[in-house]
Amino acid sequence: MAYSWITAVYCCSVIPLWSATTGILQQMGRQFGPIFTVNICGVNIIVLGDYARIKEAFQHPNLSDRATNNLGTKYLGGDGIGGSSGEIWKRQRKFTHTTFRNLGLGKSSFESIMITECQELAKEITRHGNDPFSPQILFPNASANVICSFAFGRRYEYTDVEFQFLLNSIDKIEQRIREVAALPLLLPIFQYIPTRRRHQLGNDLTALAQFVDKIVEEHKVNFDPENPQDYIDIFMKEIQSSRDGLLTYGNLRGTVTGLFFAGAGTTSNTMRWAIYCMLKYPDVQMAVQAELDEVIGNERMPIMSDKDSLPFTMATILEIHRFGSTARFAPMHVASCDVELCGYHIPKGSYLLASLWTVHHDPNIWTDPEEFKPERFLNRDGKVTRPAELIPFSIGRRVCPGESIAKIQIFIFFTNLLHRFTFIYPDGAEPLPSVDGAQPIPEFLVTAIPRS
């Protein structure tokens, strides 16, 4: 059956939807096909599980809204680019893309931020010597500092109390969202049901908003509209000069917060997947290092202009994106009006949930999808080829606005770290944890051996 209507009644005492979705919806997709609907408390959630339908849906102008919830407005003062819809979203998207370019995205000045942070990360790794460490701790530090550099105009030492408060706030919020507190983000009815976890989430969001406010207030003291230095400066200048009222300090707070979740969360998790795959497939790690040695040598570190000369390394990064699928699902879309999609009627207000993991493990697209094979991204001439079906940053009108930043960071971090270190699983440690299907990567330890 290509399209089935399933009714599942949830209340606030059941297993949280977001923590259960991955396994449950994968099973339902296998049973009911690449498009089906779950009805939860009167809300239609349309699950999309193949590339063609996701592409058609996410490119549709009337399927680009976000779910209406009061959490962003109540605790952050605005939803930012990630949670807004309509004209406010379009205005923020255009402004953010322009600002990223003005701040040097794609230029050597922006790349130098990544290289500097990677050097600091390498120092932290070196301090561990031959002792094992957890990538789950180090990578969020480095990724969040990249965001701090261009959003705040500064980086933090990893031991800085203020910086650790920021990271702890982000980590706690992510944990709350994975728990029952995720329901208010998904279904409007749960916004009005008080729960302990929702209250805790509100406290964490308030603390994070206060942190961002403190940085904004510091910027106001030295603000020079003729010489903006970072993302916050440029946003404040736009607030003052704009007449449409669509850019506000609340949306500034929401957008900056979203950037941190993308950096300290998604990007750092991709790097954890990268190290995990190098431990699990040491022959791939050796092949990447051999290519780096041949192309880069031992006199310098890799830079972005080297990527075309590193086809196997680039293919490995693409396979990490596919194999790990850090973002299992794309953020929810909402139909702003009745729409016909793939021959089916989508009522106004329906939620659309795209399973990126399913696309990345579709045997109709990928040969042996459960195997880690970088060579699938190389053509007969040994050059990199990227199928359209690889969509780790989603697709269409609401593709991740930080995609370009993430790609640069992942390339710089991955190539520089593998050029400096060989990553091995610690002697005497428990066996490397396995990854069961579409479940998130578990925590693990690693030892980094400096390369001569």
C-alpha cells in the first residue's frame, strides 16, 4: 500500500514521539511505503521516505512553513531563521545568506577561523597523550567556537566558565527536546499541558537567551554601524536601518541560538561519526592518510583548495554523511494551505516529516547501503561524483542555512586531524559499540597517536 492512514493516540504520559520516531517510523515505512500519515491528537503528520517525494514536497512554496509553537517566542523572543515562516523567514534567510558572504564565507579569512580552531582542537587532543578520550566532549567545544568566532567576534578557551555554561545549556536543551518536552515543538496541543520537563526546558532556554543577551549588550557598548565586525553587529545594524520591522532582537537571539545548535550539535556529531568510522574501518583511514601524505606532504596542513586533489578523502567524507545520517529527519515542514502532492491531497496544517536516513539507506539508490564504501562516490576515472540523493543538509527551500559553513568545517577538521593523528580504539576497552540501524551513535573512547 503506497499511502496508508494510521491513527495513533498519544498523551503526555507515553513514550516521547521524537525519541521513538526513528525506529517506529522506519518500520512503518517498510510496511506502508514511502508516504503515509500518522494522526496524533488530530494532527496529520505525513512521513516521506523517498528522495523524489521529499524533493517535490520541500521545493513546494506552500509546504515551507514551520510548526507554530510558543516556545521560541516565549523564551527567546523570536524564532530566528530556523523556526519562522512566511515573510519573516524569507527576510531572515536573505539577510543571513548575504551576511555570511560579507563575513567572508568561501574566502581565506573565513577558512582561517576553521584552521585556527582545528589547531586548538589538535592541542587538546595532544594533551591526552596515549590516554583515551571521548570525542563527544571535544568536538562540541571546537564546533561551538567556530560559531562564536563569526557570531560574537571572539573564541573561548575550552576551560572558560562562560563558554562551558553555553555548551552545557545547549546540551541540556537538546536532551529536553529528545524527551517528552519535544512534544510541544511538534504538536500545538501540548503547548498548553504543563509538565516538569517542559518547565525545565523553559528554564534552560531562558538561561541561554540571557547568555546571548549579555553578548548583545556588550556589542551595543562598542557598536559602530560604519564598521560592523561580526554577525551580531551586522544584524544590529540591519535592525536599526530596516523599516519593515521583520528583523528584531528576538529573531537575532533565535537565529544565533539556532546556529549554536547546528554547530555544537549536528556538525560535531558528524565529526564523531567520522572518527567512529575510522576506528571501525581502519583500512579506509590508512587510504585517506596515504592520499593526504601524497598530495599534502609533511610541510603543511590541508586547506580547502586541496579538495579537488583529494578524491578518496572527499568520497570518504560523503560516505560519512550517508552512512551516519546525523540528521535522521529533516526539521518539520507545515502546509500553509491545501496542496496536491504526488497525487495525494495534503490538508492545510498538515506536518511533513522527511526521513533522510531512509533515503541514505535506500537499496534502490545505494548498492549494499549498510556497508561503508567511500568508492561508491568515485567514478571510473577516480573523480568524485555526488548523487542528488545525498541530502544530509535537507533539500529545497529550507535547506540548512549553515550548510556551507558545515562543509568547510568538516573538511578542515577531518583532513587536518587525520593528517596529524592516527585514531585507534584503546587497548583493553570494551568492544567498539555497534550502531543498530537508524539509532544515534553511542558514546565511545578513542586514542590519538601522533603521526611523524
